[in-house]
Amino acid sequence: MQHTTPFIRIASVLLVLGLLLPWQAEGQIPTMRDVKNAAKKTVRDAQSGVSTQQSTATKQESSTPKEQPRVAAGGSVIHVSIASGNNKNDGSKGSPLKNIDKAIKNAAPGDVILVAGGRYSGTLNAGYLESDKPIQLRGSYDEGFTRQDIIAHPTVFQPDNETARSNRKALMKFTKNVAGTVIDHIVFDMGERNAYSPKEGFVDGVEGGRLLQPTEGSPVGNSTVGEPCLQFVSATTGGDVTVQNCVFLNGASFALQAGHRSGTFTVRNNVFVGNKMAAIEIYGTCASTGGPKTMALCGEVEIADNTILFSWSRLKDFLDMGYGVRVMTKCRYNIHHNVIGASILSAIDHTRFNSNEWVRIDHNIFFVNKDRDLHYSPASNTRLRVDAGDFGDLDIASADGNRNEIPSALKVNKAYLEGYLSARYSEQLDYNPDSPANQWREAMGMNKQGKMNSSVTMFANKYPWKDALQLFGNVSGAGAQIPR
């Protein structure tokens, strides 16, 4: 019979205690299987000379962030609940405010705002959020503010169409100081505020017709607001910004558009679905000082672990825009471990002549992007269309591990997918140069006229927001993982 030494017995006790403490801190009771599995992993890491903590630290950047709210020195935590709050409350855990915009107004720079799950649209149905200071906006908490879970109790910022009567703004906008801003666990949905055609672009199984442009007007209600879901204007002062674990859908003009002056702008572990123009566009705004042929490097942009689907074009003719990610100028881009598919044009647009030395595109999955996976302009008046398998031939800083494949595990709304795959645009010209009207125009020295009718089978139709939540955690090692 084999006996254990006192040292091994003590070490075993300490190991079990170490395994139990994280669960106890989370208020969970581990099963024996949990303890055994964790113990095996710890022993396995120890035998290989790497601790569990070191193993996590050296893992590729595709791991889901587990950041906890950190309050700045002297800062406060403000609580918000649409179900139990009141805007006359003090914002404490036991006495939360009712609306997010009220919390932003009350917050000091660097304050943390925790938001319980529910549907929000602003105080008195204002329909937008705006901040001139850096904040941490963290949503999808339970009513006790103890657990954060975007699947179980999502915080959904979802104004209705009536709000478009009185404001024409982005769903959320940052206008000045942003250093230290964090946006986390929020669903931004424009689907209820947009206007959709009652006559054209219907798809079986999808609610409503195609998206109406802001200039088209709406026969019922208010016209579409052509602004982004989340916007950082060019005048923002710079600093680190993080957007993580969020959902952006049905954006009528970009999902996330940002001017970036300095620091690192991180876009990690988000889901983008059914947005127009591009899912992500981040551009440098610092001044160039090296002469007319030089470009300043403003800051870093990391776009990682996102799932980006159904990026629609500017207009219903499918000819302009329609990208997952746009590589703009004056920033160093690290685009990795994303799943980007079903873009009307391409998954990534690199045609703005940003320095190739500042562009890294690694370990991404691309599929069914209608005009290839990358648009690339190595010189003026040149646009190459490149598949993922040829990225290694590009003269950029890095292009490793990219592949073109269809992830079968994606939980996509199948009706929406069928509509996208079958989407067609057509034009019909009604022009008779010899008509009496045109003969008269010609006799009077006027231009002849005709009429063009156009139609589309689908264009930026509304994607169900609850279905978008199901896209977390579909693909192992890439795309948005289930937030922890």
C-alpha cells in the first residue's frame, strides 16, 4: 500500500482550498467534478513547469476578458435599474436611478455605472445617450447587482421610432474626454427606431421590409436616423477606450465609428449584426507634423474576438461600402481572432493608404463576403480584391493563420441568412426619346427625360436582437465568446 508524505498531504489540502476559494467568492458551490477537473489542470500545469496563472497569461489574445469594475481613486459607483429605480434616488445599490442618461449626467469622470437588465430608451423616451467625460458603463446585471450576464438579463438600449421625431442622434455619443472609458455588456439596437419599407424587400420569416434611407421618408411614423449606434466624435481628446462584450445591431450608419487621438482603442468580444456601411470604423485624429508626405501615428487599435455578420452597403444597389472592419489612417491596427462573414463588399477594407507597417491581420475566419475578404489599395487608382488564403502575399506587418471557411456552429437566424444569400438588386429604365413629351422638350432645348424603377429583394432588414445574443460562444478560438 502506497503512503503519502505529510508534505504531500498538506499540499493537497492547500490545493483543494485554492480551488474552492474562487467559487466561494462568486457565490457558487462547486461540484466534485469541478474540483477534480481543476485539480487535474493545476497538477498538469505544474508538471510542465507552468502555473495556471502563467498559462492564462501566455495564451493567445483570443481569450474572453474577465475584467472586473475598477473604481478610480475618489470615484463612485452609480446603480441603474429601469424596473426598480427612480431618478430622484441617490444611485446606491439599494436605491438605484431609473435611467442611464441620468446616471451619466450625475457621474464624475471615471465613475462606474452599473445597469441592471431591461429595455432602456432614455429619460422621457429621449432616445439617445451622450457623455462629455470618461465613464465605465457596465450593463446586464441582475436586480441585486451581483451578477453580470448579457444572455440571462441583457441591458438593451433600444429607442422606438417615436424618438426620431425629436432627435436625430447616435444611440450613444462621446463628445470630449474619453480616457479610461469602458462600454461593457450593452445591447445597442436601432431596429425599433429605424423605418422599414411597407412595400419592398420582404423576406419570409423576417419582420418588415427593407430599411428606408433617411431621405426616403416613411409612410408610417418617422424616417430613419442615419447615425451610428456608438460614436466617438473627432474632437475627443484621446486616451484608452475599451468596448467589450456588447451587441450592435441594425445600425443605420455604422455600428461603431470613432475618432482616435491617442492611446489604445480596444474592441473585443462583441457581436455586430445587420449594420449599414461598416461594423467598425476607427480613424486617427492627431495632427500630422512631419510634412505633407508623412502620416502621424496617433494610437493603437485592437479589434479582437468579435463576430461580425451581415454588413450592408450604403445604398440598396450594393455598390458602395458594406464592410466588417475599415482600416482607416493614422492608427496601428491589430485585427485578430475575429469571425467576419456575410459582408456585402468585403470583410476588411484597407484602401485608405494607411501604412502597411501598421496593419496586422491574424487568425481570423472569413466566409461568404460577396466581394472577397479584403479590399486593398497598394497605390492610387488600384483596388485589389483578396481572399484570405492570399493574405500572406500582402506587404503588411503580419498576416498569419487567416482562413476562409464557413463555421457550421454559427447560430444565425436562418430566414435572415436565406434572404441575404438571395439578395438581388435590379433596375428598369422607362425611357422613350420619341414620346410627345420628350419631343416637346427637345423643341424647347430641354433635356429629354425618362424614369428608372429600382427594386431590391432585401436590404438591411431588421435582425432580431434576441437572436443576436445567441451568436456568443459559437466558434471555439475565434469570434465572440460567452462573456464571463
